[in-house]
Amino acid sequence: MKIVVLKFGGTSVGSAERIKNVAKIVTSYLKKKFKVIVVSSAMGGETNRLINLSKEISSNFTSSEYDTLVAAGEQISCSLIAGRLNDQGHLSRSWLSWQIPILTTGNYSYSRIESIYKKNIINFLKKGGVPVIAGFQGINSENRVTTLGRGGSDASAIMIAKFFKAEKCVIYTDVDGVYTTDPNVVPKAKKIKKISYEEMLEMASLGAKVMQPNSIQDARLNRIDIEVRSSFKNKAGSLITKRKNISTKNIIRGVSFTKNDAKITLVGVKDRPGVAAKIFEPLFKNSINVDMVVQNISSYKKETDLTFTIKNEDLLKTEKLIKKNKKIIFKKLIIDERVSKVSIVGVGMITTPGVTYRMFNALAKKNINIQVISTSEIKISVLVERKNLKKAVDVLHKEFKLDY
Amino acid sequence: MKIVVLKFGGTSVGSAERIKNVAKIVTSYLKKKFKVIVVSSAMGGETNRLINLSKEISSNFTSSEYDTLVAAGEQISCSLIAGRLNDQGHLSRSWLSWQIPILTTGNYSYSRIESIYKKNIINFLKKGGVPVIAGFQGINSENRVTTLGRGGSDASAIMIAKFFKAEKCVIYTDVDGVYTTDPNVVPKAKKIKKISYEEMLEMASLGAKVMQPNSIQDARLNRIDIEVRSSFKNKAGSLITKRKNISTKNIIRGVSFTKNDAKITLVGVKDRPGVAAKIFEPLFKNSINVDMVVQNISSYKKETDLTFTIKNEDLLKTEKLIKKNKKIIFKKLIIDERVSKVSIVGVGMITTPGVTYRMFNALAKKNINIQVISTSEIKISVLVERKNLKKAVDVLHKEFKLDY
């Protein structure tokens, strides 16, 4: 069987009109002789509506009931989609996770799919049926409803694609693919035809809001091709796939950036072994994610300056934690909220020397000062003043021939 | 165990505020050492919202998907109620019908509860837990969601009360009980403290919109006491119970009426054996409910006049069916839409002679002409001109000492 998993996000099923459009998309795959499994999110706005109700009820709403509550959203969208497919003459039905079943492990609201019982769905596909599966949810060993966390419908789609050995998984959303950078910042940004899992992971965690990093990681581990495309236009999207399927003609796949960073510098830190660990330990314990870190070389005074970045929203908490941390001694704490991180991402840089030089040189020519640097195998990130953000993204996009 | 089933209707759980109030009501029963089972409807307006979505999707929406769709409404309200009870320190959880399970038979959207698996709920009650059960729904032998039809949450509550041998079933709604007649028509209408199932059935089917007749019948067959009361005020409601629990001091329990009747008279029908059956057969086949019927005694001409009443909304369809009915011959068809049915209901009339006379006499004194009469063991109904409706209800309410 040539199976395709089609996943529809909230805006793609946000109204009766949008759901009718979903049925049209499904029909187009059936015409191409695909066996189609639909996975749907809740209608746009529905999950938030339910979450807000839970907040009105209790500031500490039970997580097991929360999961049962929000799971109702996908039950609604899936029955509507199946109803529309029936209306259009197709054999189709909704499948809720307890009906399949989809078994999960882990805590409520953050569960992971462990197994999917395939027999009933396979039989239905063989009869020519289109199963419409509620995304984002499962049941646990206590026969209770669980959810996979926000963006969990992507995770559902990918695990379903894995268990049913689908040819590919198509993520229908309201953007038409992955771009070389944010088109709102750089109008010359281009849609990327193919991008590797690893590049997408770097782009996603750096700010390209197309898919949750966890889901991309799941797809990578299971070698599942993902196409991200718009349900609003009939245009090819971007394929997220294995490195070997992609040309490395382009050294850099894209330029990503963040806007909500803050930089903290501890001046005159008593430099003793393990001091960095002592600084970061309370931050980790409070789920504050430290991103870029740079430490000056110790001077003869046995003092050093330590600079690191965090998300803006964690700033107040971080400041408090550092100030009450008795295990460290420092002279001054300097905070700068007017910074942004700009990154170039591409598997091509592994085999191409001089990428770092070209990046720094291009920024220098525009008088953009680099404050902090961090690198991975396929990514180079620099921290710049926020006022230089657009200029930096522009020049890098051009330098690495993404404007074409 | 002293079990009470508390059922909350849509307006009683219509907002976060209302749900907080539900938790207060539950707490008051727990304080009285009751084991409480909550049964809830969907939040007011939710079911209609979902039904409207299904209509936008298809004018012929699949009934199995319809049931899955609308069942989401109770999933939402029940998890919110359980979440609130948790917030208030009570052990509580939502139970969806597949989790119990509640098994139903019959067609989608009109299913009936066949059995309820009790063990898990009983264990939870023994631990001091408050199960919050989704009303209006069940699952069928194919493991799919079914619903019990509109007003089905009452049916759920009564069947749950039956299976768990509850002491009573309290129906919380937005009216504070059953009245001797509609207080909007007769300001002197009084709340009835106790009413028998049979009287309630006559009142309900005649227009008192407190509970669905099917649910009252279920309660009657299973001898379950039902209290109907308001969740908006802390006041005793009306108890629907066995005849033997009720004083027959009052001959008449209430005066009910309808506003949407139409009267049809066939003049000069050829009177042959089985002619009435020939007239009514096509109506029954088209689900048109014929209510009152009167046929004149045949004259020497072998002709008769046949008069019957139907609901106004069925009038056009009925007219068409009669006109194209080749099996009957008649001279003229007369339609009167300006009629109303007024009924007096009470088990006391069984043992009290002269009730009919008193009724007719009271109406005659007010110059109200009686067009058609129908009677049952505990009810006398008359058809009057609609303009006389209020006057008729008033005089009967007074005549049978319901004004007190």
C-alpha cells in the first residue's frame, strides 16, 4: 500500500469552509491512488478557548482533566472532516485514540506515543476508507486521555507515518514552506525546496516557527520525509528529508534569527575551578535555558568576565537567582536587552572552508560588531546589537547567495 | 452506600462561574454523607454550536460522526467540573462512556442505554471519589460513540441512578420545579411539591418542558425518585415519585396546555369500515402525530365528519397527504389553526366523580365553547379557540383550587 499521512493544523481546519477544502485535498491524493490517513489538530482557536476555560475554573487545573478537556478539540475537527468526506462520497470515519488505540507513556500533557495498534486502520485502508485520526492525543495504561503537548499533532502525524510505513507525511499549515529567512524581514527570502532534518532543527530552534523541534527529531530518527505546505494555496512546499537527498550546492540553507534575547555579563568573577557550573546550576534547576556563553581568559588577578544569553522572558528570574547565589563572587552585573542572535545554517559548511571568515568579514564591512559567537557542525551564530539585526540578516542572505 | 445522582443541565454548567457553583452543590451533598455521582450535559449553547457546524459541513451529515461530534460537548463540561472539584480539594475525575463503559443499543443519535459496567465507579465511590459522568452518550458494540437524542442527559442520569441503586436522582436545571400551570400565563401558578410519574408524563407531553417524557417513563419503570430543582437558587424543587407517596387531597395536580395545535375536519367522508385507518395510515408513516380525534355518528346518508388535531408544524404536509390519498372520499377539508388544547391532570380524578362535569361547567360559565374532548385515566383535555386559552386556564386553575 502506498500510504500518505496528511496532517492539518488549526488554521487549515479553522472553519466549515476550511474543512471542505481539506476534503478536496484528500480527494486529490485518492485520485493519485494513495491510501490516505488524515491527522487533524483542533479547529484554530478551539484549544485556546478550552485552556482559558480551565484557567477560569482553577489556577491549578488537574493535568489529567486538562488532557481530557483539550482532547475534545480534535474530536470535533475529526468528526467534521470525516463527515465532509462522507458527504463527498468517500468511505471515511473518525478514529479517536481510544478506538485505535494509540498508547502513550509519560506525564499528562507531555506524553509520548509508545505504540499504535494497526489492525483496524489497515483493514479500513484496505477497504478504501480514509481514517481521520485525532492528533495530539493518546491514552495511557490507566485508560485515560493523554496529550502530547503543544504542537503535538505534528508528533502524532510523524509517529503514525512511522507505524504505518507511510511514503511521506505532509504537514498542511498556513505557511507555504520553510524560507531561507523571515520574508517579513528580508523580502528576497526564498522558499527552500529541500532541507535536511539537521538544518531544519537548527532553523526551528532558532526561530523558524514551522514545526516543533521534537517532531523534526522524531522524523529524523525514523527517516520519514516531511513536506510542509500550505492548505491555502495549491503550491509545492518544502521537503524535510535526509541529507543525502539534498544537493550541497548551497553552502548555507538559511539565515535565522531571534529577537527576544538578553545578554548578561558578570564582571570580575573570582575565577576558581567550577565557578561556571556554580553560576549555571540554579538556572538549570529553574528551567532557564542558557544559550550562548563566553568567558574571558583569566587575567593575573584571578578574575574573569562571564557573558551569556538567555530568553528575555527569563531575565528577571535569572537576575534574582544570580544575586542570591552565595557560591559566587563578582563585582558587577551588566544586562543588555537590546541584542539579537543571527545564525547561518547549512550542512554545506562542513565541507567548505572559510565560511566563518566570510560571515565575519561580511558583517565587518557593514560595521556590525559581533558580541558573542557560538558554533555547531552546521551552524554559526553571532550576537549583535538589535538595531543591526535587519542589516546583518540582509548582508548574510546576500553573501551566501540566498537572494538569487 | 447512600448514593445520589446529581444531573446538571446546560444552563447549570453554562460558564466557569456556573461550574464553580456546581462544585458547591456537590460539596453540600458530600457534607450530608452522600456518595455523589455527577452527570452533566454540555455547556449551554455548545451542542447547538456543534450541530450548526455539522450543518455547514453537510446537509446530510453522517449520524455516526454526528454522535462523535456532539459528544465532545459533555467531555468538555465533565472535565471542567472534575477539575473544579479537584481545585476544591475533592477526589474527583471525569468518566467518558468508553471508560466506564456505558453500552447502548439502537441507531446512532437515538440510542438507548443497555448496560453500565459498575465496578470501576463503585471502587472510586468507595475511595470517597466523585465520578463526573458524561451524560447523553454511550458506546455501541462497534466501539463507536453513540448519543441518546436531545434531552438524553436526563436519560443517562436515570439509568445511572437505576444501575447504581441511587436513593434519588436530582435534576438541576434553570426552572425551580414543576408548576400547576405556566406561571407566565397564570401568575397564581404554584410549585408542585410532589407529582406522580403518571401525572408528570401527562404534564410533560402536554407542554410542561421540564423533562423529556422518555426519561420520566424510564424513572417510572425503575421506581426512581426524581427531584427537579434549580441550580440558580437554593430552594426545594418538585419531587416526581410513585403515586402512593403522594396525597390525593388535590383532585387535580395541574392545568397544562398547548399553543401550537391545528384542527382538521374532513366533511362528508364516505363512512365505510376502516376509513379512519385509511386516513391516518399515511400520516403515521410520515411521523405525523395525530392527537385528538372525534368522529360524528354516521347519519342515514352513510357519511360522517372526522375531526382531528395535529401540531401546527405538520399542517402543510398533512394537507398534502390527505389530498393525494386516493383511498378516501370526502366533500370538504376545513383547517383551523386558531385552537389550543387545555388539560387538567391528576390521579385524584380516578376516585372522584364529577370532575368532567365540573370542568365543562366552569368553562361554560365563561362562555368557552368546547370543540373536541379527549380523556385518559388521569387527564381530561378539551380543544378551545386560542383566544379563549388564557381564560380557560385561569378558570380551571381556580375551579380545582390550585390558586390557594
